[in-house]
Amino acid sequence: MARNAKARSTDPRDYQGIPRPFAAMAKGFTDGFEIAPHHHRRDQLIYAVSGLMRVRTEHEAWIVPPDRAVYVPGGTTHSLSMRGDVEMRTLYIARDASSIAFSGEVEAGSPKKTRPIKMLPESPAVIGVSDLLRELILALIGEPLLYDRAGRGGAIVSLILSEIMRAPRLPLVIKMPRDARLRRVCAHLIDDPSDRRTLDAYADIAGASARTLARLFEDELQMTFTAWRQRVRFHNALEAIARDESIERIAAHNGYRSPSAFTAAFRSVMGHPPRTAARA
């Protein structure tokens, strides 16, 4: 196996047994490329330097723009699809990475000490990617796979761990229900996020009353109908932003009565206006 970034493998299987807690892979994909459901032994941080990805598990889905990443614990079956040409940078992380030794922490003559990771996500999560984390990921790609734990590579890994731990968890997941009645409603909204009908209007589609549907949203998805629909709309909007569609068109196709209403809702949840996502 190649030991440098220029000749590095693009087969994820080659990174699962690397004798380092972190292994970094770079790989490019064309628009529309699909990766079938699969899983890895190691945890995975999925990040795209450019382009947009949709990541799915059995009951959840995410849209991942370049200022976000998805953390997928090892053993989690997931699939990916590319929206636009994508330059993916993936970190494969050993679950026992909490025993990593941080360089510079050992005093002369003292036994080697380790600092445990306080928290790596136990379930799939979208995290914010800071400018520092982005540069650290790119820097690790440039290091040998068998990087020097006590040198630059080890220092980069230590900082990556710190950044992942402190990165904000973002509300971008679309959860899918198990109840067949609610799945019919959710599938309809995914197909047509511009639909402005109230929950009462979905009773016939679902075969259940609005009261039952409201309870199912809370019980199965831990959010209201309105909040779930908004997430679907934002996922759809992020894909449209990546295609450089106009804000007017995006607002209309996602059920907002005006571009300003869409922009205000987007900013309130994402923390920045829609066009910032386009420039990420």
C-alpha cells in the first residue's frame, strides 16, 4: 500500500486496519455517483472539500455541504449520493482512539500518559466544520499513513480530536418513521416540499387522524410536523443552492411565500443566509 498522499489508495477497505488511530483518504466523485449501502469497521468522518453529498442510513438522511461533515460510527450501514462533482476527504477513526497519547504532555522521566477523548458521537451526527478543522483534515491527507505519533502527524490528530469534540452538532437530519401511516405523509412531503397543507389535510393520505399523526411525529421523530417539514425543505434547498438556482425559485419550490421569508427561516436555523452556503 502506498504511504503518501500522492499514491494513496482510494479503497476504504485499505484503511480499516492501519496501525494508527486515524487514517485519511482523498477521493473524487462525479455528479450523480451513488455508493450503495455499506458499513466500515472504523468510525468515519465524511467531509467534502467541494460539492454536496446526501448521506442516508436506514431511518435518517442528511445533506452535507462543504461547511458540514457527517460522523458515522463504525458498523453503521449507510449510503451516499453525490450532488455535483464532489471532492471527498474521509477520516477513518478507531473507536479506541480515546487512548491516543498526545505529544508534549509527558514530563521528562515520567511514564507515558494519555488523555482520553471525552466524547466521539455514538450515533450518526452532522457537525460544523471550522476553518481550522478543514485545514487539519487536508493536512492529515498530506501526512504518511503511518504518521509519526510524536511528530507533526500526531499533533495534527490531537487537534482534529479537539475540534471534533467541540464542533457543534447541527439539526440537519431528516428522520424517517417506522409507522406506515406516518411514512406515507413523510414520503409525500419529500416528493413535494412545496406543499403548504396542514396536518389535517393529510388524514386521507395517511389513513389516520391529524391528532394521531401529530402524536406519531412526536413519538417517532421527536419533533412537530412543522419542524420536520422545514428540515425537508432545507435539505431540498441546499441541493438547489449547490445547483446555483435563484433564491426566488428555491423559496417557491419549498413552500415559502417569498424569498425573504425563506431567507429568514434559513438563517434562523442554519446561522447564516442561503448564499453563504453556496460560497462554502
